[in-house]
Amino acid sequence: MSSDGNKPHPGAEAAVWRGVGAAAGVAFGPALVIRGSVDEIPGDLVASGNAELEVARFAEALAATRDQLAALREEVRARVSGNEAAIFDSHLMALGDPQFSEKILDVIRVEACNAESAVRIVADQLAHTLALLSDEYLRERAADIHDVARRLIRNLLGIPDMVPRDLDRPCVIVADALTPSETVLLPRDRVLGFVMDRGSATSHAALLARALEIPAVVGLHNFSAEVRTGDEVLIDGARGIVVLRPSRQDLESFHKIAAVRRRVELDLRQLRDLPGVTPDGRTIHLHANIENNSECSSVLDHGAEGIGLYRTEYLWLTRNRPATEAEQIEVYTEAARAMKGKPVIIRALDLGGDKFMGISGDRREANPFLGIRSIRYLLRHPEVFRAQLRAILHASAVGNVQVMYPMISDVSELKQANDLLRSCQRELDIEGTPYDRNIPVGAMIEIPSAALTADTLAEHVDFFCIGTNDLIQYTLAVDRVNDSVIHLYQPTHPSVLRLIQLTIDAGHRHDLWVGVCGEMAADPMLAMLLLGMGIDELSMAPVALPAVKDVIRKTPLAEAQKLAESALRANTAGEVQRLCREFIRRRAPELLELV
């Protein structure tokens, strides 16, 4: 199956579309098209003296929406996990935010419009502000605002949910976009897959699809306009491919792929308790990336040796305020205990001051992607950094906890961070609080300047972790979520590979272990390339671990080194990609159906 973009193939019966693979897996079945838009709302002006009637209507809708979201939160907790239920905590916080409500009331009174229009105006303004932020996760939170606004408007208009609670047969859900509350209403046992025009791999609908283990493809633009309920749809969530009205040949291919994947996945489960060791004895430590403690069980279930990247931003995002030291101590300590002595590498807060939506008081930046974010934000706000470091030190007393600084670009940042860490250690000494006095400290290499000065940085840390997602886009000047330039986002670009090699070599010269925690680590083809380049550790989403472990156990180090040598001599990203694919075809051809 192939595609020349998001256009039906001319003259072909089947229409093949390519989007973003949001949740792996293949599915086939009839489409159920959900058109739940509330774009058409009355725009009547409010007569003089009647504004308070609209205020009262809004208050009633606000209360009804709050009750609905609270009920949905409990439903998600029962059906999925506490993490996904926290989605609705953020929605409830938005509803409870006095500024949100007050802005709507101001619009009703000042602009003399009805409550529906006021909700739409304020929600659009807030969503637009979020959409301009540099962080992909936060941009996707614009969908949360629209979700809350849509529910408010529906309650104001007396329109029931368009999403069915019961389905008479299994189907593929097709929509322009599915909000979290719409996604959770769908009966799990009847949903074969999700296909959406909008969204990215970090949208809440995508996160829920992965949690529910339902194949999903998003970012298809106008796909839903071309589909009618009942049309047959075939989706491949790993490749991001959707086939509308597939041919017999497409279906035969689908059934073969599904059978192969079931067999491969069953075989891979047998590797859970085996180490990531090559046939000639080279050990690669395989860790998992998580963002909250509910994922610890998945880390262990998939055979990870520990947590290689704990994204702590979640603690802030779900509260819409800085997490307190006590809250952080509880969360980090729980993770350390859950991992039972396995490593837990906690990344310091990787957000920018502009992204706290007013919490920090920093002014909005013209280009926050290159502004006060990550370590720059933490050093600018030492009270936030200090509370987090103290919490991490507290947790180190009960487990193998390590700390990692994000977005290091200069040795002075590293020195300042370490000075603050030592200051926190002295405070805990005075308090008599136990902690690991030899807690390992690492630096994330995500910026070309860090890779180019890795020898200097190595003198101040115990390990390096290469964040390839940011390293690629900073090196190539490509926004990886911008459809217009996504073809330029190339993990195998020669410049990226050379920066990675520089970092690995510098780390090893200083007796540091060097890991990778970006998406390159989760791709078996690229993992083999990294193995040959000398990487010591790979950290990825738990579900990706078995495939990477499989190819490591089948590949002698000498062969991986030959691959790396050839790749580093290559002139183009495409040439490297071909080398890696051919390598996997020889060593572990069954994995080609999974990557």
C-alpha cells in the first residue's frame, strides 16, 4: 500500500490516504462517521436589560457541564486508568478557573451577545493562544478548550451528545476530531479503530487510543468529508495509512499483515525477561519513557530494565500550577518504590515560562521555542528548580533515582544546576533528611552546541542522554509538527548522525555511559544503527521495547558497527534509511511489518 499524499489515487477504486500513525495496529471494518460539530450557533444580540438572563443560562450550563465531566472522569477510571482520567481533571479545572468564567461573563455583558457566542469567542481566543506555543503537547491542549466549549454550548442549546453509547456492530470511527470526552463514550468492544482529520500523536484522543489499544490514524485533513457511514475502511496505525473502500488485493494484504503481526507480537512476548544482549555479548540497557506513575506497570510488563526518561511536565499540566515539593516527593517516591530498585531517571521540568499560561509571570515571547524554556526556565526560577531537586533527592532514599537536566546548551548552565543541587543536598543534611549522596546526574544533549562541546560538558555529569527529537529539529531547523516541512525532518540526516557520534565518543572518553531517549531509539532499524555507533542505553515507549530487544539479540555487534560505518559515510538521509532497512531485512525481516 502506498500513497502520493492525502489524495485518492486517480482511476483507482480504493482511495489510499497517509496521515500520522497515532496508535499501532491494523483494523478493517465499516465506517461510522461522527459529525458532532456545533459550529452553527445563534448569534442573537441580547436586548438591553436581558444580559443577566444569559448570565443565568451560562451558570446552569456550567453546572451541568461540571457534573457531566465529573461522571466521565469516574467512567474513565473504571474503564482505562487513573492517568487518562486526569484528562478530565484538566477540563474541570478550566471550568473552575474564575478567569475563564469571568471572561465569558464580560463578553455577554460588554458585547451584548448570547451565552453560546460568548463561550465560543473566549474559547477561540484561549485555543489560539495555546496553538501558538512551541511545545507540541501544549498546542494539543487547545483541543481541551474546544472540548469544554463544545460541551458548554451543547448544554446551552439543549443538544445531546452525538457520540453513540451503543453500537449494533463493530466499526471504524471516522471524525474530523474526537475530543477526550467523546472518545471515552464509545463502547470499547465495538470500536475497531479511529480515523481523524485533525490531531497529532500527542492529542488526548491518540493517547486514549493507545491506552485502549485501539489502532488510530490522525492528521488526515479532509478524510471524513469523503467517507459515508458503512463505507469499508482499512487502517494501519503503525504506518499511518488508511484505505477507503479497499480492493480485494488490499484486503488480502491486510489479512497477511495482521496474521504476521499477531505471530510476531506473540513471539516477542517471550523476550520479556531476557536481556538486551547481542550474540557476541554486547549489552544494551533498555529502558522506558513515561510521564506518570500509572505507566510503571507497563514498563515492567514489557521487560524494561528501568525508567530512562520520566517526563515530569505532567505534574504541572494537570494542575495548571506549579506542583508543590510535597506533591513531587509523593509522586517520585511512589515511582521509585514501584520500580523496585530499577533505575528511575527523572528529567527536570522541560517547559518554558511562557507555557505556564501566566503562572510564572514571564512575558510572552515572540519565539518561545528558542526562548526561556527547560533549563533556562529553571535557572530563571530557582524556587521551582529547588523544589523539584529536593523532591528528587527525597525519592533517591527509597530507590535507584537519578536526575537529568534538559536542553543544556552551555557548560555554565550545567555548573549552575549542579551548584543548586549541592545547595539542596546541604539543606537536607541540615534537616537530617536521608538521600542518595552519590545520586547520578545526567545532561540531555538536544542542541548542536551541546553535542559540539560534549567533551567539556562530560566533566560535570555522570551520563549523557541524547534527545534525538529536539536534536533533529534544532539541527535541521524543522518543526516536526509542521505539515509543510515534515518531509525535511530526517533522523538519518548525515549532520544528525555526526552529532550523535560526537556525543557518544566524548562520553566514552570520559567514562560516561551514553543513551538515547528520542523516537530513534524506538525504531528497530535506527536502534541497530545506534548500537553500531556505540550507544549504551536506549529508552522508548514500553510497547516498542520487545521489537528493539529482538533485533539486538539477533545482531552481532560487528555487523552493527559495519552498518554505522557505512551510514556515517553516506551523503543523504535516504541512503542511510535504505541501508538500515536492508540491514533489518537480513537480520530480522519479521519486524518490517512493525516499523
